[in-house]
Amino acid sequence: MRLVTWNVNSVRLRLEQLSRIDAALRPDVFCLQETKVVDSLFPREAFAALGYEHLALLGQKSYNGVAIAARRPLTDVTIQNWCGREDCRHLIAGLDGIEVHCLYVPAGGDVPDPDINEKFAHKLAFLDTLTQWFAEQRASGQPKILLGDLNIAPLPSDVWSHRPMLKVVSHTAVEIEKMAALQESLGWVDAVRHFIPPSERLSTWWSYRAADWTTSDRGRRLDHIWVSPTLVPRLGGASIFADSRGWQPPSDHVPVVVDLLD
């Protein structure tokens, strides 16, 4: 089973890219973030034409929004709201006995100070609440996959330059610490780094501000796929599909791929 996570940055604007990604990767499951569309206007027909007849949707107009599109039936679809907000960031569905979590963590704004930046405070509170909730699920034993835009690049090799990025939201010490706590909450295993060593630089996001993203290559690895420990023996491979960043009009994120063996 091949799973792909992609911050699509408006699903209706990326249908051509979606079709090209489907042709190149042939996933069984797409987990999308920043769909930016209410559920009633989601392009169901376009997904059905590609073979994704099973959809779980949690969308809103213009902002946020997550979706799971699968070739196989989805069960037990639920949503989670955090920090007293209904902002369409966490969608859960069962797939072949696995609990799939499609997640979009708040970006956190530009200033890494929760006392003066409410967006950053929200991001930290979101991570704390999510960590506590997953820790409470640990005893269930059900295999789980977490896919999405977590908006944190935890390793020095997950950013284009470690030292200057320590003062930039997504790579600050407090975010890295809270991401580590989230990973520990369920013993999550980073499926991409399971195959690609931490010494190798990886990116899944390049800013729109760069005139030529390939030349400047100031990327960050913000998009992740984690699996619960019982799924580690089933991991078959992982990759990042960077080619799509150059397609027009691009999302600033690219797909991340993980294969699970039967």
C-alpha cells in the first residue's frame, strides 16, 4: 500500500498536478492538507476519475482543510478539534485495519515568541494538546499512521542552513522539543528517516519568495509520515517527489511517499 501526503495549497488549483502525481506515483491513498474548500465543493468527480472513490473530507472556505482520498474503503471517519477551534486540521479514518491521521499543524506566524505572537502560541498549545491526546491512546495497540504538514523541520539536515534557521519559526528549539514529545507520545517512527539517514539533507517545502527555488534551494522538511511501532516491519520504502515543485502553478510543498508491505 502506497501512501502519499501533500500540502496541496488549494486542491481545486492543483488538479492537473494531482493527475500528474497520480500517474508518476500511483498511490493507494492521498492525504492532503490546505485543501481550502468546503466539503460540498470538493472536486469529487476529479478524484473518482483517478480511481479515488473513497473520500473523507474536513474542509473550510479559503483556509486550512484536510482530506483523505483512497482507492480502498475508509471506515470510522472522525474529526478532532484542538484548542477550542473548529479549524479543520485533523481528520481520522480507518484503512485496512490501520488508523490514518491526516494532520495540518498551525504554521505559527513569523515571530517565535508566544507572548507577542498569538499564532505561535496557538501552534505550541496545539502540539501540547495533541501530544497528551496521543499519549492517552498508547494502550490501544491499534496500528496508526500520521501523515501531514507538521510545519516543523526537526533535524539540522531538515533545513537549508541550521544555525540561522534556529531563530526562524519551524526550526526553533521549542518547536523541535515539542515535536520530539509528540513523537514520543506514541513511540512514532519517522518513516522517511527510517530509510534516508539523518545526515542526508531533505526538503519538502520551498518558499514562493525565491525567484528560482532550484538555485537558492533554501528548503525545509515540513511534511512527515510517521508510523506506530508495530508497523515498522511493514515499511517498504520512502521518498520525496521534489519534481512537482517546478510544475505550474506550484504548491510550495511537494509529496512525501511511504510504502507499506502487505
